[in-house]
Amino acid sequence: MVTSVSILGATGSIGASTLDLLRDGAFRVTALTANSDAKKLATLAREFDAEIAAVSDEAAYTELKTLLAGTRTKALAGANGMAEAAAARSDILLSAIVGSAGLAPTIAGFAKGRRIALANKECLVTAGRLFMREAQAKGAIVLPVDSEHNAVFQALACGKRDAVSKVTLTASGGPFRTMSRERLAIVTPEEAVRHPNWSMGAKISIDSATLMNKGLELIEAAYLFDLAPSQLDVLIHPQSVVHALVEFHDGSVVAQMAHPDMRIPIGFCLAWPERMNWNAPKLDLAKLGTLHFEAPDYERFPALKLARSALETGGGAPNVLNAANEVAIDAFRAKRLSFQGIPGLVEAVLDKAAKEGHLREPGTVNDALAVDHVARSFAATLLPQFAAKAS
Ligand code: NDP
Ligand code: MG
């Protein structure tokens, strides 16, 4: 039987990698979504003969509808349109919207036996416990697309859960791994989006440069695999060949390796529990020669420390961290905040939210979105204080 797939965030980097794998025709496309890029979405909907195309931004609806005239694709818009697209029946829902905007539509897509291929780590950071509880209640199967978590998922299959002692996520260290603190003070958004190993969207590329991405991934792993913060570790590995390591009580360490190409973990999720037989780039370790590992520098990259501490605090702290970080990244991209202002602003928002009692554990999606909203407004209020230092 042909497997059907829907993609939330089809016009992004993960969306493009996924569609690339679907081009061989072994899959059928049900729904595709974007935020506002109606042109790109309509082109993809036409190419893949999608049943539904949805834009989150209602202002883009007319353009989308016009561009889809004469096709069988139904055009939708707004929060309801996104929820309808997410819930449309398909075997796999690939969740690849960027940011906390992905939470509500992804949860709207939960259904019994449906595979949720999750790239949007912010779902688990904003409301991890709720997200996993809802998935279980609805019988949805969450499969991690994020390369490190996909690696952990694969390595965990080598032993019983109660025999796991430690899970280590690797991090490339980003483009500024060896940069001095003084030089870090003046890096530009253009430099920050240039990742050495992966080609990704702008937001996650900047998160990789601050190491906030690895912090978000620690939180993602804690909820996804139900691990205590003390069981989670980070290792810098500039080649991005070993994606994660699982250590068992008997001292055995199982690692997953692959060429750094997101199509590999995406293909894993699309074919699971089988393996996709495609022309994947293969590893040549002899050619690579050496693999390098080092401990992360929490002083030069304080975002990682902040994320770990938010994970330890628990409740709504990861949600506040994420929202503040999204505002900080936008400000950095707009050159209103320095690179080091990003963790500075996030820390200030976390302090304010703690003092004012906004770190509660979200019980519902609306709860999570309300705290997200408060944290964003705190970040906007505190921004000018940090922005002044950017110029
Ligand atoms: P991109 O920025 O490339 O794409 C984001 C997608 O989300 C686009 O389709 C965009 O639509 C859509 N979108 C943006 N804002 C909204 C919104 N408010 N409502 C609805 N849709 C929206 O991101 P990536 O593909 O790089 O990343 C997607 C997710 O996957 C992120 O959570 C990231 O952390 C995660 N991830 C990405 C990896 C990568 O290699 N890129 C690796 C591991 C995880 P439009 O085009 O209209 O703006
Ligand atoms: Mg990752």
C-alpha cells in the first residue's frame, strides 16, 4: 500500500529534504503547509498533487487560492486551516514548522496509529510533558527527525530502558566553536547562519551557533525519552558523524553514525519500522581519518548552561527559555541585539518570569501558549536594555 504523508512547514529546509525523498513516487502527499510563502507552497502542492495546502498567515490565502485554481488541491488558511490540514487523514505527519507555532497544529494531528515524524523540537520544549501525554492518549507514535534524537532512538533499541545509564548528544560546536570571547562579541547574523556541516533554516542555524540548539535538544531528549537531566550529556564533535551515544550499565556504548544529511533521519522516520532503500550518501571513515571530541565550553556559550538549568527547573521554564530565545534570535537577525545579547536577554526573561510566578507547568496547549506570550512580551520589554549594547 502507498504510504501517505502530510508536511507542516513544507516550504522550509526540513520540508525540502522530506519532499526530496518523496519524489520517487513511493508516497502520496495529503497536506502541505507554510506560514506565508503561498507561491512556493502552491508550486509544491501542484508538483505533489496534494489534497490540501494551508497557509498560517490569512493574508496569504487569496494568493494561494488563485495559484491553485484548476487543481484538486483545497486551499486553507489561519489557525483552523492549519489544524484541518494537520488532522487530514494520512499515515505520517511530518512536523517541521519552526518555533512554538508548531505546537498546536502538531497536536491537532495526533490520531491512533499515526506516525508523527517530529522535527519541530520546540513542541517538546514548550510543552514536553503535555505533548507526550497527549500523543500517548491519542495513540500517536512520535518518531524523532532531529538527527541526535533519531540516533538515540536507534541506539536505545540495543538494550532495555532500565539498563541505560547515560545519553550523550553530540554538537558540532557551530561556526564559532574556536572563536574568542572578544570576537564573539562582534559576530554578524550572516556569519552565524553559515553552519559548517548542515544546511538548515536561519533560526536553527543561529541556535547552533549559540549552542542554544543543543540546549533545546537536551530538553527535547528529556521529554521524548523520559530521561532525568542527570542522565543527559553533551559532547562537542565538529565532524557531525556520530550523532548520539547511549551508554548502558554494563559499560557498553552504542553510537549511531551517518553522513550529516537530514534526509537520513527523515528517511528513517518515513520508512519505520523498515529501512528506506535510497541513494543515501555513505560514510567513508577511512577518508575521514579521525573523529574529534571535546567538552563544551559553558562560559563562552552560556545558552547551553541556561537551557540545562531550565530543564532542571522544569515546569514552564523551558517554555519561557524558548519564547525568549525566539524573540532574541529575531532581534539578532534584525541587528538589534548582539550575538552575546541572545543568552543575556533569555536569562533576564527567565529571571523575570520566575520572580513573577510564570514558570508553571502547562496543563493545556492554551496554557503553554499563554506563558509563551507572556515570555515574549517580557523579552520585548527587556530588549531595549540589551539592544543598546548591540550598537
Ligand atoms: P525553516 O525556517 O527552513 O522552515 C520553517 C517552515 O515553517 C516554513 O515552511 C515556514 O513557512 C513555516 N513557518 C514559519 N513560521 C510559521 C508559523 N508561525 N506558522 C506556521 N508555519 C510557519 O526551518 P527548518 O526547516 O530549518 O526547521 C524546522 C524545524 O525543524 C525547527 O523546529 C528546527 O529546529 C527543526 N530541525 C531542523 C533541522 C534542519 O536541518 N533544518 C534539523 C533538526 C531539527 P514559510 O516558508 O511560509 O515561512
Ligand atoms: Mg539536531
